[in-house]
Amino acid sequence: MCDSVKQMMDRVNGQRLARDVFYLAADPLPFRKLNYTVPGHEKCTLYEADDFICAELEAAGWALQKEAVQVQAFRCDASKPKAHQYSAPEPDDPWYTAYNIYAKRTGTTHPDEIVILVAHKDSQSWVDSPGAYDNAVGTASNLEIARVLSGYEPRRSIWLLFCNEEHTPWTSVTAAEGCRERGDNVIAVLNQDGLGARSQADIDADRKVHTTRYTVEEGRWLADLMSEVIRDYGIGLIQTVSQREFANDDDGSFVKAGFPAAVHNGGSGAAGYPDYHRETDTPDKVDVETIRMATQAALAAVLRIDAAGD
């Protein structure tokens, strides 16, 4: 198993990751939001991103499903600190249809056990931020994992979920509640959000940091697994594990829905990242090598979960 995982990890391609991040956060898409359309284009930038994501997943041979969710854009409140200037929409503000995109591969021996890799694909609806680290990088990472697994026959079912977190309500809530209502056996959720985003001190020292956060004790094993694969395969990330005070982000949507084995994979954290929720979150600042290594780590963790007990 060790050799086969390493072979799969070696297929993670930094050039493809960089291409996708620039596509989603620079050219041709400056943003990914429902309330902005590039002049002369027919679709808003989030729908254009959806088209790109679906095309890449279909090319990799994944079965796709789309789920419509009604959302609104956040308002901007300039009186708040720069990173937190979003505010709730007014009731009469426009409503939009956002889409959860699912790419699914059914397991051959344990199809009822589901592993989910989730990433929010939208950028901030209240500010013109390219959202490179938040979260073009997670979107690109999950697309790359889809390509690497294109010929893989999993024992357990693997789902890739591309949701929306920068509009309200979060569409991962709909996804998680749907899993609960159907009685899906979701055994692990890995949220790829802000991979490689670093504090200024980490940037200056070129530290390849990676943090896995879990919420409840039932999710600690998954955070520990991330540390194990980073160590066992010599990936080179500086790994930290921490526990959240409360369920948050898209992994938190699953924890609240009753799926405690959920973690957040990211960089050094939003509090330290100087471009968080700003117009300066541009793809030229993305450390592609860190994203490549973080993608390898998530892929290795999924493969180990898939092989467990066999």
C-alpha cells in the first residue's frame, strides 16, 4: 500500500495547480461570485467557475450532480475591520441560485462508507477579492485529486463537494443536512480551505506550514492521520494540529449535522494571513509548492482511509 500511495502522490502536478488557481482568481475570472459578471459575458463569474470545474471533473471521468441552493450576497460594512467587513443582507436584497457540485465515485467493497473532500469555490461576495488563498487553492487541490484518482477504483465511496461559503447561507449546510436526512454513512470529511495561507513571519521565513483543525474528539483521529501521512511520506510540511472552540467553516456544517469526523486543512490561519478577505488575495502570492504538498497529504489520507481494514 505504501508504494502505491507514493506513486499516486507523485502524480500531483504543481503546474496544473497553478494553472487552475490563476484561471479561477485572475484570468479569465477575476472573482467567483453571483453578484458580478465580467462585462460582455452572459454568466456571472461563479457560474463560469462552475462550468470550468464541471468540465475538469467530467474530463477526469467523475459522475456529477448539481444541487441548487437559494442564497444572497453579503453586504459590505466599511466600519468593521478590513478582514471582517461582511454584514447580513437585507430581506429585500436579491436572491440567487448557487450550486453545490458533487463528483462521486462509488466504492467497490464498502459503498455505504463515504469519504468527502470539500472546498468552497466562491470568493467573497461583499468585496472584489480574487480569493486566491480563499479559496481558489482548495478548489484547485480537489480538482487535482480528482485527476489523480481518475482511474482509481475505491473500496469506499469518495465524494468531492464544491460548495459556496462566501454567500449566505452556506451551501455546505444543505449538503450536510442532506446527508443526515438520507442516512448517509459519512465516515470522514476533509475541508480544503486556505491551504498554504501563511502569516507574514512564515512568508518571510518561507516556512511550509499546514494546520489541521478538528472540532470534537471523534474527529481527532482524522487530524492525527493528516500528521501521520505528512510524516510517513516525508512530505515536508510543518504540521500543526489544533482543536476548534466551536464548529466552523464547511467542516463545521457536517459536525453540526451529526458527522463528527470532520477536519479543516489550511495554512497558518485566517488571523495571521495578511491578505485575508482583501482585494490583495491574488494568485501571484500563492506558494504553489506548499499547495502541491498539502494536496499530496490530503490524497494520502483519503487513500489510507479507503484501504483501512483490507
